[in-house]
Amino acid sequence: MDFADEITLTGVRAFGFHGVYADEKREGQEFVVDVALQLSLRPAAESDDVVDTVHYGELAERIVAHVENDPVDLLETLAQRIADDVLSDERVMLVTVTVHKPQAPITVPFGDVSVTIRRGRA
């Protein structure tokens, strides 16, 4: 198999209400998600048919739905939900999910905070 093949979706933006603090759950903020999927792209390359690959437009919509719905306290939980969704496609062997929270309630100047998880098939 061609497990070095990868689909990468970077900078998916959505507004959500995730966070530990009440004001985060009440006011919400923008989250940014990056995903990298490892799978064989050979079938799609040979058929030239989108049904033989992961449709990254549909994937982006699912990521946005995870950010916009069912608030959680931790970025780790949100990242896990996204990873579980991606791995529901049996063609995906490994997924890396990074959830950025650029407006996190941190009291010192910072550029970004993010959580990255990697999940694969057993």
C-alpha cells in the first residue's frame, strides 16, 4: 500500500463555543483546524474519480460541523472527535488533527495555541 500518500486540509475556520470558562461557552470564538490523512491515493489516481478518495470539500464541512456543534471544554476532545470522524472512512490509515485556538484566554501576548493528535488504525 501507498501509506505515504496524504491529503492535507489546512486552515479550516469555524466559530464555536468550546472552552473551560463560562464566557468562552457564552461568547464563542474562532477555531482553526488542520488535518492530514494518510491513505493510498492510487485508486483515485488510476480511476480519476472522486468516489475513490476522501472528498476534501465534504471533509471540510464535517470539520466545521464538529466545531460549531456540541461544545466541549478541551481542544483535545474536539480534536479526538474530528479524528474519529476521519477514521470512520476505512481507507484512512492515519490522521493528524491540529486544533488552533488563536483567541485563547491567555494573559500574556502569544501568537497561537494548538493541540495536535495523531490517531491510526490498530
